[in-house]
Amino acid sequence: MGAALYIVLDSAAPGFDPSVNGKALSWKEGRLAAIAERLGVTPLMEFFSECETDAAEFGDDSSGDLNLPLVGQEQ
């Protein structure tokens, strides 16, 4: 399964084009977080949100085991 991140603005920002390659943004998110930390600015994922409908659709995937333990958690 692939992942992609997209920018959705609450209001229009003059001169800002929110179009990005969502897969590339997702792929480099860890590197961007490290850069943000080094610069002392808020990492992009601090702005992440997901509507309840999308979250419910993601959790409704019956093709995989959604009861996997968290990293470091005993089974």
C-alpha cells in the first residue's frame, strides 16, 4: 500500500499553490521532520488531520489484520 500527503488549506493564501507530489511529500516526511527540528519550526505532521469519514474508510479495510500489536508491544 502506498501513502500520500496533500495540502488542504483552511483559507486561500494569496500566491501560494498547495499542489504537491503527495507521494514524494510522504516519502520524505521523516527527512522534513528532521530539518524542521533542526530549524526549530513546527514539523508538517503537527498540522495533519483527517476527516472522520476518511478515517472510518481506512479502518474498514477487511483485507488485512487491523489488530496488529504496536511496535514494542507484546502479543
